[in-house]
Amino acid sequence: MKAIGVTREGEGVERLDVERPVPTEGEALVRTLRVGVDGTDHEVVAGSHGGYPEDSDHMILGHEAVGVVEDGNGSGLEAGQVVVPTVRRKPNGETNEYFRRGEPDMAPDGEYVERGIVGDHGFMAEYFTSPADTLVPIPEALAEYGMLVEPISIAEKANDHAFSTREPFEWRPESACVLGNGTLGLLTLWMLGRDFDRTYCVGRRDRPDPTIDIIDELGATYVDSRETSVEALPDAHEAVDYVFEATGYAPHAVQTVHALAPNGVGALLGIPGPWEFEIDGGTLHKEIVLHNKCLIGTVNSHVKHFEAAVDTLAEMPDWLLDDLVTTVVGPENLEAAFEDDDDQIKGVVEFDTL
């Protein structure tokens, strides 16, 4: 069957011809509809993140997927159901405390594999198999954009964890800022616009630009970090109650603290490489303590976040989804989905349709 991935001996993303998978007991066979391409995929292709499955000379890419159950195989799922797969799996098939308690997203590095990212094949192929408890059914009407459920679930988890830190007191947030104007940042910006009076989005792009057009349409304020740094937000605009970081730019972790209003919270999602820089640690520490600020890290998501993401996707306006998905191509034209330029927001590989 057709698949898209990387090989140990090759360079860049490749078309692969692999055997169609056979589901084991408890697994369903899923016919793939669409798979999204994101920054993590580019990092895997570049070799800066992730790792191959053991004893395999290749890895199938893709962790943002939507498909149709081809064969329920006694899993409890029925043929024809539209489903979205979660990403994390047990390492080497062996369980641990995080999987036993239904929280694989909280497992530390080394206690899991991630499909299409590290240690296991992804979903960017004509078919894939997956256990029923890792497949989240979605309405057929959402199939066209079902591959966005996974990135939305990442935001659902981050927002849930961040807001939970404020539950011990009466928190009255009014403003939020998203760092990064990629797909995840723009999806999150729409989500936060439901709950916050004022929203900002920080990027490094010049007008005219399709992501800035979306920011404007959402009623948010675009902030060019080349002109206004994150820590300068309080002077240029206002100190914000919530910061959602989705850039992987290491200094943003420190700058977020200074951008927050008293009692504010920041969620870090980007994964930078090694990066040494000088900071005033004492002032940073004092700022967090004297103003009751909080900084959390969050990665991955699980079933409950996917289920919440399905509901969120159903609420999103058609214009936003249409504008976000800039490229849809078949596997024979995969290069277009992986293009990394200013006009590309979300590239999608389409294997089949309903």
C-alpha cells in the first residue's frame, strides 16, 4: 500500500510501498482519509526530533489523522464509523502506571512511543490499525477537517491544565496572548476568543500574510515580535492574564513571566533544542512569587481531550477551517503538503474520501 515516511538511509520525506497492516485482537483496521502535516513532522523529517521503530529501516509519518473503520475486527467499532486516532502507545507493548490509569499523556520521555514521531509507525498510509480505546469516533459531517482534532486536543489539554491552576481562587481573566501564528496558535486563538475579552497573537511575519488575515478576522491584535518583544507587551499593550506559547523559542519561557498580569498563568508547549542565554534569575523568581504567577509545561493529549476537541471543531466557523487548510494533495504530490513557506498554513495529504 502507499505510505509516506522517512528512511534511515534516505534524505527527506519519501513515498513508500509497504504491506497493508493486519489488525490483531482488539484492533480495528482503518482506511485513512486525511493526514495533516505540522511542525513536528518537519522536525522528524529533519532528524531533530523523534526516532525510528526498533528493527525498522523506515518510519511512516503522520500523527494528525482521520479515517473510516474498514473492519471492526471485534473491537466494538463498526465498519463505516469515522474515527480519529490518539498518538501515544505503550512502549514495546508493555504497560506502565501511566497507561494503567488512563493518562499516557502524562508519561515522561522514555515511557511511551508516539505514532509517526518516536518508536512507532504513524498514520500517513492508505490503512492503519489501532486498538479501539485509542480511536475516537467523530460525526461524519466533521470528516473533512477531522485531522484537526489532534492539534485542537493539544490546546484543550493545555488550557485545561493552565486554568486548573487558578481554581483555588477567584480568577477573573480578561486578556490572553498566543505566541506563534501556526495552525496550533490560530486554532487556540479562536478557542480563547470565546472566553477572553481581548486576545493577542505574536508572530514574525510581514503583511500581507494569510495568518495575519485570520488574526484580524478573529478580532485579535497582531503583535510583531521584531517590533514588540513578548516581555514588552505590558508597556505596548497590556499585561495579559494567560499566555499560550507554541513557538519552541526558548527565551519565550522567561519572557512569558514578564508578560503576565498578577495572578496570570502561562502554558509552554514548544520544544526547543539546547539554548543558552543569560537571565536575571532573581527578578524572575521574585516576579513569580510576589505576583502569584504560574508557568506550566504540557505535551500530548489523551482521549478526554480528543473528545472535547471534537465538540470544539464542530463549533468552529467554516471560513476559519477553509482558510487554515491551505493545501490538500494526494500522496503522489506529497511535496506540496510539506512545503515550508509563508503561504502554507496547514498542508494535508488525502488518501481517500467518504
